[in-house]
Amino acid sequence: MENYIMASMTTETTHETNKEDAIENDSIKISVGRTPRRVKVYLLQGEDWIDSGTGYCIGEIEKETDKPYFIVRNELDSEDIILKSFLEGTIQYQRQQETLIVWTDLSGKDLALSFQETEGCADLCEFIIKVQQEQYSPEISLYYVMPRTSVIDGDSFSQNGLSDITELITGPVKYPELPETHNLEGILDNLCQGLNSQFIKSCIINHIIEHSFLSKFNQVFAELEKAEDLENLHLLSEIIKTLILYNEVALFEEILAVDDNVYGIVAMLEYSQEFPNSKACYRDILKKKMNFKTVIDLPDEQKQTSFSLFKRDFYLSFLKDVVLARFIDDQTMGTISSLIYFNHIDIINFLKDPSSSANLLQKLFRIFDDDNESKERKRDGVKLLHQYIIIAKSLQSYQIEFFSALVKNGLFSMIRFAFSDDDSSIRVLGTELVVIIIEQDITLVNTIDNEEPPIEPNNAISTVDKEERQKSVSSIRLKLSDDMTLIKLLTKLLIHEKSFGLKIQAFEALRILLGSNIASSSHVTNDNDSEIKQNFNSSRNQQVADNTENVNDISTCNYFNAFYAQVAPELFRSFKDLSDTNSCSQAEVKIKKDQILYEKLCDLISFCVGEHSASKPFILENGIIMGIAKILELEVKPILKLSALRCLKCILFLNYDLYAEYILENDILKYFMKYFIEVSQDNNLANSSCLQLLEMILRNCEDAFMYRERQSFQAYGKYLVENYRGFLENEINYVKTGKALVQWFEENKTKSSSAMDSDSDMRDTTNVSENKDMFSFNDISLEKDSSKAETSSPKAATSEGNSRTNLFEGIEKTFSSSNTNGEKRHREDDDYSEGNLSEDTDPRNVDKVADEASIEPNSSNETFSESHRLRKRISTSLRKRLAKVCHK
């Protein structure tokens, strides 16, 4: 009974299957090419195409014989058949010019169908493809004929004299035989014939995969190599090369699917007809390179998947860079590169996903927190992570998620180990890791914020989009803090590392970490700007401030203050010691011992003073300017002195009032002039740089439109003329700068005297003339208190009889006016750079150079409640003033 029922069910199922097949066949016959398409039918007679009529064409299959055919019925009389042509035999159809199908039937007639629309032609071509591939007419073929054209200004032009491009769309394919030791030459010929047709290549590759040709090639190779049959070994190598040049992704996937296939391909390609008497050693290299080290053990269920990803990456890179590099073309190289790229994406996704990788990153970083772990394993961990950070660097869309996952899971424990390791190669890898990450996103080097998603504007995105974004972003939000751990590590590396390359990398990393772009996503302002904005449209600004507080997480104020409090004193200690007479000898020894380091530190100071105002109190209170200036009189290499000169120039052209006061009070320009005198007769970059600085001071002294903002430079000019007049007039007579500065001094001295006579009554009643339009030397002279001040200038006692007002009087009023107008604080500009000068620059041409590169310093709008006098060491009152104008 049971057998009967099963038999009945089987019979019924068979009938149903046959019925479905019949319906499917009917649907094929009906659906393919059944839409009538308007065409003109042409017949070739002699050399002329004769119009045989216009009608509607369809493709059909005879039910009795299963023979496909075209039929064209007259558009005016459907009973009138203009053409009925069977698709049979070895007819070759050609599609030309998008709307033509041309062929020669078995009787020898040349026929053509000209379709009114491109869609009609494409529909009938699909009918041809269908009947060929469904074996109704397996021997017919369809070619696509395309004229060679060139595009000029958007228009296409045919290239006469060149043959058209012909591409096989469908047709019979001759497949290669299963490989044997005796038929390799025939297989190679068969493969070479299909190189020019994408259709044939795809069919042959599918045939090879379906019939496991690669394993059979391996068997044949083993027999031939054992028999030392070089001729057939060379043929087999050519077969593999030809298959690879087919550039089919399916073939590469088949090769990578099994290790034996990879080893077999590598072995076969060791032989080459180009070098018949020798062979490569790819297998030996592969065995040596295939020494995978297991740093972190994974569960057995995930080991297979993960290991195959890493092996696949290695195999592809080895084939691309070693085995195939000599003979593959650009298209094949691009295909392999794409496979490597997508495999890299899979690797990065695997590593950053805790569920798929079994928390691999957490396990990796725990190694560096365990004191019992061996150094060798920790070094392997650094090498492992470095390898895949290099991979992630090339994946723009996946960088931030991967790097933030590293930071979140404890990257800095690894970096600490790398920086402190005895092996210089590990220190190099650690530094490179930091540089790569901070170049991608500088906020990644700081602490991770909580898991809350970023706050979006009310109308920004829909609820669904918010949920998606929360999933992708909430785990990677970061916050800048006052944690100086990484910066301290880089500082230690910069100071103590002996390798020049590592010093440069550490310097660049610090430069990025201290750059103003670290606050690109923040709207935190300094105290002065905040005060202005509170007075200017306070209600509106309060609303903006509330939104900004929610959206922005970076506190640059705390960040930079932490740097100058925790890191800068150690980083720039030698400059501070050099300014102190008690410790200057030790500082000199340090500087002379590592001049490259202090060259970079001078550049870093130049960078810092121009980037953030938090450096101002540190620079002044620690005597950094004095330390930089004293480098000019040390016996060190010229390049270090030039770095110090650039740094000094940067500080001068910031046009910051307290800097100017410190420079003049402590005779900083004395060190510059001493160095200038030494190189004044040399034709080199040092002389040109000194002349350029002098020229810039002169230009800013002569600027009559920003008189009050140029008082610092006028004070510099006055100091130089009063103390070095003879040198300016006589020693540098090969340029006009020195004499021009003296002339400016004399002219303005005369104007000053006349202005003093006319305004004497006003000066008696007020200490500061707010309506004064004429420059006065007395106004830029520093206040001197004979009972307290220490004078360093060699001619500081001149003009003692003149009343001396404060150097920077009127600054408070100027800034107050700016506050009223809501003016923002200017950013300092360091375009004074010597980039236009070279070692070959003639100092006598420096006037021309200065004319072409004139630079005006920005004004400084810092608020001062009262003017204070500076000593060689910053007084308590000055520190209070600094606290008012700098970030707290």
C-alpha cells in the first residue's frame, strides 16, 4: 500500500513537472521577440540594398519542428508576409549601428532588417541569443560590430582606414579537452583562440571550473616534473599564463579556494619558455613566507573563517607582487588589486566587530597590560597591528571606525610599550602608528566619550536615520581632554631618541597634535572673545552657545593649558636654562650635543606661538625668547642659528605688545645684531635672512596708516638706530636698508620735536593724547624707574631729560573700540618665512626680495587694565596681566 501510494505520488509529480516544462517552453516561445517591431526589409542585389517593404517583425518558434525564425508582415496587410527567415545552420548575424541586423541565409541571400527604434533591434537580438543558448539553433552566432570612433569636443567621428570592432555576443564555443600529458598543445591553441572574445572566455572558464581542470593540471604537472619533460612543462606554464590573462574573477576565486591550487599554480609558473634552461624558486619563497605567527588564539569555530581571510590576503599579494608581476597586463593587475581591496575590507570588518572576532582587539591589548607576558609576544602584537593599520590607511570609508575601535580597546598601552622598547624597529612601528592615526583624525588620540550619540538639529534627519547613525557613530565619539599621556610619550621620544628618522616622526606628530585644526569641530573661544560676545546680542549668542555646548565636545582651552603646564616645561627646558646665568653652561652642552633636536624645537616654538595664545605666558615667564636669542652667539652649526633666527623673527612679527616690551627691556635685539655683524660681509643665507628682518622692521616703521599698531616696530627701529647707527650706515652699504632706517629715524625725530612744541599744553593736562596723529619717539619710549629698573641697552641713558610715557599707551582704548564693534581677535600670521631666499641669494639684492615679499604683521588686540614695566624676569604684576588676556 505504501509503495503504491509513493508510486502514485511519483507519477503525479512527473506529470506536474512535464506540465510545468511545457508551460515554460510555451512562455519562451511566446515571450521572446513576440512584440511586433516596425522594420524595413532590405535585400542585397549586386552592390545595392533594395527596399523590400516595411512591416512588423517578430521572432517565433515552430511548434512542430522547434525551428526559430523571423517573420515580417506588411504594415498595411498582416496577411502579406514580406520575410520569413529561419535561424539555422551556421548563420552569423551582425548587429550594426544600433538599429541594423544583417546576415546571409543558407541560400546565400544577404538580408538586413532596419529597425525604427533601438529597442526593437535589441529585442530581436535577445531572441537570437535565447534560441542559440537554449540549443534551438546551437550553431548560429551573433556579433556586435562597432565602428572605431574618436571623441572631439563631445562629438564622435569615425576613424577612416581602421577596421571595425567586432565582439562575439553568442555563438558556438569549442571547449578544451580534459588535460593529459599528450594534449597540452591543443588545449593551449584552444585557449588562445578565445582571448579576443569575452563571451568565449567566460564560457571556457565556467567549463574549467565545472570540470575541475586545476586539480587535473596539478596531476599532470607532477607527472611531467617527475619525468623532467621540459617541453610539456613549458606548455603547461603557458596554459596557466593564458588562463590568468583571461582576467576572470571566477578563476581567481577557484585558485584561492584550495591551498593545493595556489601551490600548483606557483609551481607551474616556475617554468618559462623565455628561460628554458632555468626555473624560478617560487615554492621555496612561498614556504618561507607562509610562516604565520599566532599572537591571539581564537575559538575553533571562528579560526577557519579568520585564518582563510588572512591567508587569502597573503596569497593574493604574493601572486600579484612576485609570481605574476612579470607578465600580467594592466587589466589583470587591476582585477587582482580589486580582490585585495575587498579582502582588506573583510579583514578590517572582522577585526573591529567583537562578535565575529571574539573580542580579538581586547585580547590583543591585554597582552601589553600583563607584566608576565614575554617581550617577544608583545613585539609580535605591535607588528600584527601595524600590518592592519597600514591596510586601514588605504580604506577611507572604514578608517575612523577601525581606528576608534583601536583607541577604545586600549591602543595606548601598546604605544607606551612600543615607545619604551629597546628594539628600534618597534619604536619606529609605534611612532608610525601614532602618525597614521592622528593624520586620519586627531581627536582619536584622546579619551573616548560616553556611548551617547551626537545631538542632531531638530530637522536634520528622520527617526530611522537617527537610529542608523546612532549604531554607527555612538561607539566612536571621542573627546579632547587635558590627558597629555600621548604627548608626553612623543616628547620623551623626541628628546631622547638617537635615530634621526624617529625624531622627525615624533616632531611631526607633536606638530599635528598642537595644531589649531584640533579645534576644527569646536567653537570654544578665548576669554576676551567670550566677553565681547556676551555684550553683543547676548540673548542670541546664549542660544547659539547652548547649541554649541551640546554639539561640540572639544575643550581646546584645557588642552593647550595642560600642554604648557605639564609638557612644555620639560620639552623647552634647555631654552629656559640658557636664559639663566646659573644654568646656561649645562644648557649649552646639551644644545651642542644634539643640534638637530634644538633646530626642530625652534621650529616647534615658531609653530606654537603662531597657533594658540596659551603659549604667551609660558614664553614670557620662562625666558624662552632670551634662550632662543642666545643660540645666535653659541658655536653651533649655521642651520641651528637660522632656525633660532626664524623663531625670533616669528615672535617679532606677531606684534604682541608684551613680547615687544620684553625684547626691548632685555636687549634681545643685541644678540641678533651681534650675529648680523658677524655675517654682514658674507654672501650667504644667514646674511640675507638678517637683511630681510631689518627690511621688514623698516617697512613697518614707515607704514603711516596703522601708526598705533606699528609702535612696536618703531621702538625696534629706534633701538637699532640709537645703538648701531654706525653699522647701519657704513657696514651694510651694499643695500639701502640701513641708511633708510637711519633716515626714517631722523625725519620722525624732527616731526616729533615739532609735534611736542605744538601739543605741550595738552601734554601738561593729560598723560596720553588720544587725538595725536603725529608719531612721537617719546610715546614709544619705555618707562624707566631708576630705583627699580635694570637697564641693558648700551645707550639706554640717552634723552633722559625727555618725559617718557608708556610704550603701549592707548592700546586699552583701541581694544575697547573693537569690543564695541564686536570685532574678533586677529589670528597671527607667520608669513614672514624666508622661503623666498636661498643660499645663493646675494645680500645686495635683498631690497628687491623684500619688495616682492613685503609682510605686514597683524595687530594684537589684547586688553590691558594698566601698563607695567618688565624686568629681565617677569614680575608678579605682569603675570596677573597675562592671566587676563590668555586662556585660563
